[in-house]
Amino acid sequence: MNFPATSAFGLIAASIAVSAVSSFAACGGDAWTVPKDHFDGVDNFGFVSYWDKIADIDIGEDQPLPLVIGFKSNRERSSPYLGHGWVMPLLDSYMVQTGENTFEIMKPTGYTSGFGRDPKTATAIGGVQGWKGEIGSNTIKVWAPCGWSLTYTLGRLTEMGTPKGKRILVKRDLSGQVDDVTMDGRVLVKVVKGLGGKLEGLEVEGQKLAIAMGEKPRVQNLAGKNVIAGKDMSLASISTGEASPMPFRAFEYGVDTEIQPTMTAKADGQEERKIVWSSGNNIISKDGEWTYDIKPDNNHFANSAIRRENAQNQSEFWYRDENKGEEIVKTASGSLQKNSWFTTGPLAMKQRSLERYRDGALLFKKRFNYGLEGTLLRSIITTGTGSITTVFDVRGQADLSSDIVETQIVSTEKLKIAKMTRSNGQTTTFIQILKH
């Protein structure tokens, strides 16, 4: 992320910025927001990944708790609230054991993450960014340094604890389905059922949301031909209003000319969106104006290489190799960025280098040098006309408090780099991209 530099040159500081986020963002990187992938609508493996927020719930914290819905083309389970392929994370949140010492959690936001058993204590588990947990007889409780906690009973979410000490209770019936979600005796979400226990909708802080189901074709390949082998019930609409409900989210399912499954999403204030995926591997093929080309990794746990192209012959690309510590991102404007980081040892997750290209030409390459304990010592920016080195203090920060005694400018057709030297010998580098 770029920030305006506080200098007379009005340049852009070349640094990795951390934006202000909510308290829950520090609890694993996933704030109380809709799950987000690099390309909207497709996850890191190439499956359809459609997420939306249908309501905000006031819980008296820094920000409201979103009521999120999500559809995945590779999800074979059915949500009791939204049907086949769908999930409502607040109500469907789970924690399951995936191996002898590994666990997976879907948080109330829809994000999933892994936990591992502590080799020294069989009942203790840990996750990324400080998450820890304790395994009980039929419960697992996990918590984060920021103060949030989640309790799962028999694998299903039954309680949340907030940084301000509030308890959000998820009451379930004998079958495990949610009756209501409450806090301090106030009903936040109530599941509304009709005759025979058929789901009619929700009440969110007193506002009624009617939920309707529709048929989704189940496509199978038989003797080399795609056929509609059956139908599943899936979310068709969410409506507000009691007398004459008006859908503010609607979904239609079908097949295209090649008998591949499709979903058309309609939302208030947004253009109609049609998504197509393969019935064989559930990989996305089209989303609106974008046509996708997905190259899955041989390791099914690794990310896929994802390329997409629109009718204007603009293409975009994304691939992130977690094992090698490399990420490549290409945008429709012709910009390409290569980012690398260390994956093992004391420098694990620290940035190794950053390269940026425009229309195939190198704009700059930035390399980072660290001390044995992981302290940033210097960064070196190289362009076609030279290089500039920025030296950092023992804290890994440039000293911006002293006066500037010298400024060096390196310019190319597409960018300008300034190195500012202060009286104490400290240098700071700024970059301005001239052509986009």
C-alpha cells in the first residue's frame, strides 16, 4: 500500500504498509468482514467462492458482527439454513479434527484456518497469529491475544467471547441446528420455522428475513456426456417485509449449452452476475465478463495458478507458492509484481525481494538484507540507471526526525526514485510511479 510522503517532492514512500483494522483482524488476519480472495468469486484453488453480507448485527464492540452467506462449487454438504453448496458461517461454524494432531475451524466469518496439537500437552492446540486452544471432553475452546474466544461443543459453535467480556450464546436443538443467538438476554438472530420444522427465515434484531429455496441441477458425466442426474435444494432468495416480501438477494441455477452448472446472482444495486463451473472438478470457467484458465498444482493442498481474460483481451494472473515463498500478480493494466519471502529459519515470513514491471519492462527491484536476529539492516533498490541503498537503525526503522542534507534523484521514463540523506547519515528512499 502506498502513502503520500511528507516531502516537497510529493513522492510515494516505498514501504509495506499496515492498514488500520479491527480488533478481530489481529486475531488471525480475518476481520469481521466478508471473506475475500485475490479474485472476487474464486478461491486459491480455482473453485467458485461467492460471499456476501446480508446484515450487520450490533454487539456493542468496535464494529458490528456481519451476517455472512457463502457458496462454494466444491461444497458437497448442505446447510440446514441455505441448502446445498451454501453456508451461513455464524450458524454453521464448525471445528473438526482432520488428522491425529490437526484440526480445522470455520470461524463465524466464513474464514477457515488450521490448528495443530501441542507436542508437549495433548489437550493444547495452537494456530496462526497467536491463536491457542484447549480440548475438553466434548468441547474445544480457542482464543486469541486480542480477547476474542470461540467455544465448540461436539464440533459446533456454542459460544463467543468478546474483548469487552461479553458472551454471545448460540443455542441449538437436539439435532444441532440453531434456535437462536443471544447476548445479555437480547436475541440477535432467531431461526424461524413453520409447520413440520420447515425453515421460513430469520429474525435479525427483530427484522424478518424470509428465505426461499429453489432447485439446483445436479450435473454428472455419464459415458462422456454431461447429464442432469437430479436436483438439490439451494438458496433462491432472501427477502424483507412481512406483507409483500421484496427479495434483496436472488439466485437462479441452471446449465449452459455444454450442460455445465451455472448460478446467476442478483443483488440490489448490482449488475446481474452469471457464474459457470465444471461439473467434473468444480473449477470455475466463467464469471461475468471474465473467462478463467485454472492450472491446479499436483499437490492438492497447494494453490492453483489462476489466469483470467475479458472481452477486451485484458488478462490478469495470480499465483502464490507458499513452499518457495513467491507470489506473482499481474493486473489488467499491464502491471506485474513479484514478491518473495523467507520460508524457514529466523527470517521466516520476512520479505526477501520485490520486483515491479510495466508492460514487460522492469521498473525496479527491491532487495532486503537482515541481521542474524532478523533485524532489517538495509534495502537496495535497483533500476535500469542505477541503485539506491537505504540503511536502517537497530530497530529496523529509518530515522525520519533529523534534517535532510542531501537528495539524490534517479529518474526513468516510468518512475522517479529519491534518496534523502540526513545529517546523521540515515537515508530514506521514496518512489513515484510516473506511468500506469
